[in-house]
Amino acid sequence: MKNLTAIVLALFSLCACAQPNLTPVFVECTAGDYPNEITWEIMTCDSMIILGGGAPYFGAALMPDPDRYILHMMDSYGDGWNGAYLIVGQEEYGFLSDVDWIDSLGTWPQDQPEQWVTVGCGQPVTSIQEILEEVFVPNQYYNLSGQQVQFDREGYYIATDGLRSRLIYRREE
């Protein structure tokens, strides 16, 4: 199994060379008791789907940031994954897999069709490299009092691209 993992990651590493900002990450979804009920998606923190699948699954994902992602785990019957797990890198995620109870009628509850797991999203950036590689194209400007203004004279401005803000200085030429 370790040799197969090494081969899969090596193949994805070759693809990652063409896209240097992506990191290959091992992904496995075990079968559990009812694999035909299971689907899942791995997304970036801004909800772009990186990879999705069913159970069982064994492969890898090319992730822009392997420490920050969203998991969307779904069960068509609505009773959880019944012993299946989604493994991303070194982390293992279950969806009611460890629940050992039944409701008062003696059946599994069917009110859990999906589960969302957020990993690292909203956390501060941990690498200056990540900041330097991002292209910043401002589309709005504010004065230091926070009022929106035109970018048409010398001075300090707060510029934003809708996600990030920076303090900039414009010189008259």
C-alpha cells in the first residue's frame, strides 16, 4: 500500500511541476458499510472544488494550500457514513462514523444528509511567499478617514481589490 501511495504522489508531483503553486496531497475514502450512499468534495477556502468522488476512492489532489480547505461530506440515505472515513493528507474525517446509538424506534436517524468541515480557512497567512505570489490589482480607493475617493491626486490611499487592502502612496508626475 505504501508503494502505491508513493507512485500516486510521484505521478501527481509531475503534474504539479507544470503548476508550481499546487501541492499533491494523498486522498482516500474508505468504503464503510454502504459505499453507494457516500459522496464528498474537497474545496478551497473560497469554495472552488478541487476534487470530488465517492467510496471507495484512492488517489491524490493538487491543492493550492494543503493546510486550508473545506470538506463537504454527503450521505444520500441521511444516516452518516456507517464506518467510512475520508483521509486527506494525514488527517482522517468521519461523518457520524463513530456514533453507536439508535433512536427510540430502533432505527438510525435519517436527518444527516451532509456535513461540512472547515480546515484552516480564516486563519492568517502563514507564508510570506503566499503574499508575494499573489497579484494585487486594486479597484477601489479610500482616504485615511475611510471615505471612498478617486485615485487622482498625490497622497496616501488605502487600496482594495475586494479581498485585500494595502496602504499605497501616489506621486504626482
